[in-house]
Amino acid sequence: MTGAFPGTRAASSTAPGARSKSLHLHAVRKQYGGRTVVNIEDLVLGAHGIEGLIGPNGAGKTTLMKLITNVVSPDSGRIEYHLPDETVLLSAKKPDAIARMGIVKSNQVIQDFESLSIRESLLLALAGAKEEKFWKVLSDKTFQRRAVQEIDEYLDIFSFQNPDGTAGSAGEKKLLDILRCLLLKPRFLLMDEPTAGLPQEETDKVMDLMRTKTRENDLSILIIEHDLDLIWQTCEYVHFMAEGEILLQGTPTEVRNNATVAEKYLGASHA
Ligand SMILES: Nc1ncnc2c1ncn2[C@@H]1O[C@H](COP(=O)(O)OP(=O)(O)OP(=O)(O)O)[C@@H](O)[C@H]1O
Ligand SMILES: [Mg+2]
């Protein structure tokens, strides 16, 4: 297991299994009302295929993801996106530019999709991924044909009650948000409690899809989840956050068996 401050070289190594991109955070701080909610000295994300970010309520997990997508600006520090030929300073980019670079965040609290049908929402995501002025591509017949095919592939996997209607339950909205993110063709997917409220069967399908996507598409995924069984089963590497800081990192087995995690998060029953 590495300590809280791993060297940043590991992620850019050419060792087998190394990923082609990673996020590097250096001395990143965020305060709300004088209280520090994120305080990260050095953190590399995305060196493994699917990574987990766990920690108690209020640890700063969601804020950390919002800092990466620059929906929230850090008070200080640097967040860099390392690609094979360039390094991009994310805190200098707008959220929509970051999304177009392929860093996409799913939402813990789902926005209102109520005015659009499930199919329309997915079509909009596909069009938005293709071009900034998405209304231009919406009327393109070739785009429409391909889009329907791609959307149908997803709709065949998941059981929406009525894809031509609006998303009904909280679970359907959550699923729709995940599919919307995938249609944006992310290279780095930040998933904030993606399966909270989903039936187990749908959760399993989402996770299977994520595993396939990381294998086939050079996609890196960071998942925040309180369902720790899902984390242990799905993630290759886990970061443990508490009170704004990354306290531990390691394989699921290493993190699961660590006394600090047991004490600060899992409670006595898991210790
Ligand atoms: N916009 C905001 N204004 C003020 N305080 C905020 C704001 N956003 C987050 N916080 C506070 O920052 C802390 C970290 O919140 P955050 O949502 O990042 O935690 P979290 O780890 O995602 O928790 P949870 O597991 O409950 O989702 C909390 O104490 C929260 O109340
Ligand atoms: Mg959160």
C-alpha cells in the first residue's frame, strides 16, 4: 500500500497496464465558511482502471469531484490532467471545456429530466458530445440513424418502463444520468454514488458495463460509493478520504483491512 502521498511518476510509467491519462492534484485546498473541506497535498487518480473514493459523510468526496470538473474552484493548488503529449491545467478551464476533454461527472443528486423523454435526453447527450452547437447535428439524418442504434443498444440492456416517456422513478433518473455520461464518450468518468437507489440487478448491469468500457475504451473511472461491497468487488484501487484529506490508498484488501478505515468509517462491526 502507498501512503497518503504517492510519487506522481507511477501513473506516467510505461509499465504494462499503465493508463494513458491521469489526474494529478497538488496542494489543493477548499474552504466553506472558514472550514476546510478539501485539503489534498498530492494525489494521483486514474493510474488504475476503476478506482474507488470512499469516506464518511461530509468527508469532501463530492467536493473533490467538483473541483476536478471546476464546477467549484479551488482556493489554492493545481489540478492537472496528464495526457501522453500534454498536461492540461484544469483549474484554468471552464466546466464545459473539461467535459469536452472527456472528463465527465455523474451526479449524486439528479437534475430534473422531467421535460424530456428518456430517448430525447440520450439523443441530446450524443449530439452534445459530437458538437458544441448540438442543434446543428440533431437534424442530420446520418447522425440520427447512428444515434438511434447506439441508444437502443443501451436501452436493450436496462429496463426502463417506457423509454419514450420521461424517467419515472429515482432509479430511472439515476440510470439515465449514467447512460447520458457514457454517451458523452468519456475518457475519465467521475461517478458520484451512481447506484444509490438502483435495484441490485440494475446495479450489477451498470458495473458490468463499466468493467467492459474500461477494458475496451481506455476509460478510467473513479467511483464514490457508500456501498462498500460494490467498491471491494469492482475497484482495483481505493482512496480513503476523511475530513478533507486522503488518509490511505491501496488495493481493496489493503484498505478494507486497515485499522484507520475501520475506526473512522466502517464502525466496530467491521473492525
Ligand atoms: N456549497 C457548499 N457550501 C457550504 N458548505 C458546503 C458546500 N458544499 C459542501 N459543503 C460542505 O463541505 C463538506 C464536504 O461535503 P461533500 O458534499 O463534499 O461531502 P461528501 O464526502 O460527498 O459527503 P456524502 O458522502 O454525504 O455525499 C460538508 O461538510 C458539506 O456540508
Ligand atoms: Mg457526496
